[in-house]
Amino acid sequence: MIKGSSCFFSNNILKLLFSLVIICSSNLSLAAGEKISYPQLNWTFSGILGTFDRASQQRGLQVYKEVCSGCHGMRLLAYRNLKSIGYNDDEIKAFAAENSVNTINDDGEVVERPARPSDKFVSPYPNDKAARAANGGAYPPDLSLIVKARADGANYLHALLTGYVDAPAEKKVPDGMYYNKYYSGNLIGMPQPLYDDGVEYADGTKATPDQMAKDVTAFLAWASEPEMEDRKQLGISVMLFLLLLTALSYFAMKQIWAPIKNQ
Amino acid sequence: MSKSKFKNPVVKWIDHRLPVFSFMDHELNHYPTPKNLNYFWNFGSLAGFALVTMIITGIVLSMNYTAHVDYAFDSVERIMRDVNHGWLIRYIHMNGASFFFIVVYIHIFRGLYYGSYKAPRELLWILGVLILLLMMATAFMGYVLPWGQMSFWGATVITNLFSAIPLVGESIVTWLWGGFSVDNSTLNRFFSLHFVLPFVIVGVVILHLVALHRFGSNNPIGIDVRGTQDTVPFSPYYTIKDLFGLSVFLSFFAAAVFFFPNFMGHPDNYIEANPMVTPAHIVPEWYFLPFYAILRAVPDKLGGVLFMFGAIAVLFILPWLDRSPVRSSQFRPIFKIFFWILFLDCILLGYLGAMPAEGIYVILSRIATAYYFFHFLILFPLLPYIEKTKPLPISISEPVLGGGSPASAFAMREKK
């Protein structure tokens, strides 16, 4: 009888804990997602074994550079970080040198020098106020962490970038605002950024808005979690080790306890 | 102590002067432990492991963290991006907090189910509740340190609760903040306290263990150990069982750290704190949600604060609220049903804490809060008078015998 009831207890609590996890995960997405649902895409980097698609990331960097970087900074990313999406030192040096940063020379004067690989991505505006002033009061957020800083970030971003449609007749769109079916409240300060052939891809990929949105999202997902591939790879080894440890300790436990259980 | 049990001459020499080895041998090796403990008794050692993990990762993080409103957010990102394996240390610490609470909550519910708080373990229980309270304070202040939007607004909402105190409330809040809003001085003091409180927790944990070892562990049938036939030495029986439990725990923990590190976090905390922009929903970390629901269930601010702290306060007096001499729910059929109602009630409160405070959620929060206090303040004291408990076994190693009224259960305890 005693054994039976403790078993009953364990089974029940497992079921309850399981439902707890379900409840938690569903309410997290509810609380953050505002009930707008986005198309769920099949990203190469999702899932336990997912990795980034280098070609897509590089195209994404091009989209960022030619389209987004006009207004959005990526202040947490350094040019040297581009090495992990497949660029070599010379390419990075040249890429960085297209921008310039302020520095103070030996005479104490503020002078400009070309950016170096060790510099962080140069932001388009000198400060937040300048950014706001240039964009009708709306602040273009820094994109370094954007995929982690939004619920279901990758899908959200792709949806947002491709979500510009004509506003329904009853919806008034004020000057300087644009209608986007995926933005919370539908009125966004950012004009539609991606048009057919907005960039010319070196690898010949057709630059549709959908393609560009996917590519820039792949790039930004990496920028948010540059450690992701290392993390998952290490995770696999750690899990294998722990499974082995669990199995060994289980059988050791059974063996040690055998005389007591058989009493 | 006449003949040393140690062969190694150095150990023998030291132990004669400073009996640390005897102490460890007594408390970790020979320490008699009931032989019928189930897996729910693993969670104490797991909590200890989680505490040590949090302290070690926390110390490493503090070496790379800058407690300043202008640099805190970026310094955390520097840890994530530039410090060698910084992402690993930080994700372990971040998810470690959640797992610490999961383990501790299971540990507490285990104590509730098996009556581990009853005489003679009242102080053991009270020290445990004190640890919970310290953990909550530590976790709350730790969450502020990355200086994201939820850090800032969570800190603002929670510290503002103290303004509900009559007359001195506003002054207390100013004193807590070290200024007139959550700002740099707030961040600095929270960092300082977040660093030091874990060591206070270690101190209370030591007292918790001293109290535990005074009478030993409770067990699933909740009756006292009658002799050596009921126990096994802690080592190797429970060291190996704890190792197995730890491996299972680590498997879940590692899965979260490596594959879903941000699942239990909030995306808004990857946006740097901005006092000018309030997030749409300010939600605390999941482990505070039941208390947050209680806070918001009460229409009056001061009342809400009192009920929220009251939800913890009732745990302190629990040993005297529960009048039944029978510890384990296995022999308390009605108590057992209500235990599961309480468990579901707490989960419901957690769910409600994450929902906006409007409409049906408010009504449900009030019902769930009322039940929580009903359970502890009314049900616990009254239940022994109406509940017919099942017959208790004579001992852990012997089968069930005789009667089954509350009276006989009382008598059973008198006899020994």
C-alpha cells in the first residue's frame, strides 16, 4: 500500500509538472506576442542542431549595409566579428575602412580616421537625439540584439519586413507613419525598406523582398547570438556525457541498493 | 575518540587537534538516514548544488561586470560576446536562478506533502522559509543587474510597493533607491547586496543542515526512525542516489542552458533600460508570478503588499497551524486531496500573475488568493478534528498494524 501511494504521487506530480511547463510556455508567448501571429518559417538556425547559412548571412550583411544601416546601428558588433560569418582579415579590413571614426590626435584635436577591424560597427547617427530628429521623432532601434529582444524574433522580423500592405480603408495613416499588418498597432514609423532588386546580390540570388528579409534576419540572428553554433555544439557533447553519467550512476545505485531492497 | 579511525598519519594528526575529519565522517559517511526515502528527497542536495553553482558563476561574472547605468547592459553583452566562454557562465547563472527555484519549490512541496515541518523539525522548516525569502531578495536584485527594460521596470514596480507603508512609505522608497528614482545608486547597492546575500544564504543553509542532522530526515511514511534496522548510512547509499539525481537534474539544466537559454527569460530584457519608455506588460520572473498575482488580487495597494508578504509569513507559522500529529499525507486522505488543490492553486496563481490584471483574471486571482489563505489559516488547524487518518505502520521496516482514528494516531505518538 505504501509503495502504491508513493507511486501515485510521483505519477501525478510528473503530469502536473508537465502541464505546468505547457501553461508557462503558452502564457509567455501570449503575454509577449499580442496575439498577432506571424508565418512560421523553417530557419536553418532553429532546432537543436541548427546552424547558420553562411551564404545567407553574407547576403544579409549586404542588405544591412545597403538598406538598414542608413538608420539602424549595430553598436555591439565589431567588424572583427565578421570573421565568424566567413570573411577573411583583408575583407574585414576593407569593409571596416569604408567607415570613419573620431579620434583624438597628439595635439588634442578631434580628427577622423578610417575604422579598423577592432572598432564596433559605426552607427549612422552621432547620438539618440540626432537619430530621433532625423526620423520624425521615431527612434530606429539598434539591431545588435533585435532577434533576441523580440518574442519569436526571427519570424517576427521577417514578417515585419514583408508586412507592408495597403491600409484598410477605415484606417487613417498619419503623415510619417506607414501601415504594417504585423506591427503592434499596425502603424510604424519605418517606411517599407525592401523592394524587388533593392540590392544586387553578388551570388546571383534573386533579390525579392522575401529573400532579402530572410537573409537579413539570418544575419541579425547571428548578431544577436554569435555564440549559437559553439553553444549547440558544446551542448551535444555535454548532453552525451550527462546521459552516460546518468546511466552509470543509475546502475551503480541499483547495485549498491540491491542488498537493502532484497531484505 | 581514544582510537582513531583514520589510517593516514597526517589526517590522524590533524583530526586529533581539529576533528574536522571525524565530523565529516560522522555527518556525511555514517550519518544514519531512513532507508525508505523516495526521489523527492533528492531535492535538498540539488538545491545545495544549485546554490554553489550560482555562487561560483556569479563570482566569475562579477569580475567582468560593471555596475553603472551607462555600462551595465554593455558589460553583460561583452561577457556574452568577448569573454572566453562568457556566454556559458552567464547562461548557467541566468538559467541557474530558475532551476534553483524549481528545485526549491519541489523541495518545499515535498515538505508540505510529507509533513516535514512538524515537531521536532519546526526550526528546520523555519530556516528553510528564511532561505526562500533570502533567495527571493537575491534573485530580484540579480535580475536588475543586466539593466534591461524588465530589470529597470521590475525594480521600479517592486520597490514602489514600499510606498504603500503609511506615513513613512515615500521616505523608505527614497532611502531604498538612494535617490528619487531607480538610478545608478540603486543599481550599485543592488549589486553589492546581490553579491553578499548568497553568502548569508550559505550561513542559513549551514544552520538548516545542523537542524536537519539533529533528528535526521523525515521520510515518506512520516514516522520516526525506531533503530538501526530503519536506516542506512548516508554513504554510499545516499551519496550514490544523490549523484544519480544530480545527473538527471544536470541533464535538464544543460538542455536549457545549451539549447533554450532564453526560454525562461523575457525578450524585453535584451533592450537596454530606458526610463522614458514603459514596456506594455511588466512581468516579473516566473518564480515570482504567484506572489505577483496575490499582490494584484487585492484592490488596495497596502493590502496587496500585506497579503503578498503574508503568503510567505504563513509558512513561518505553519508548524503550529497544522494540528495533526500525523506527518505524511499517505495517512491523511482528506489532507492529501487538499494538498493537490493547493498545488494547483499555486500554479493557477502563477498563471494569473503572467496575465494582465483585468476582467476574469482579477476575479480568478481573488478566488485563488482566498483559497491560499483559507488552506493555511483555516483548513490546516481544523482538519485534524474531522479527518480520520489511516493506521500508521509500527516502524519503517515493519508492516501496518491496528486502528485508524485520529485518536489512535495521537496515542501512537504518545506511546513511543
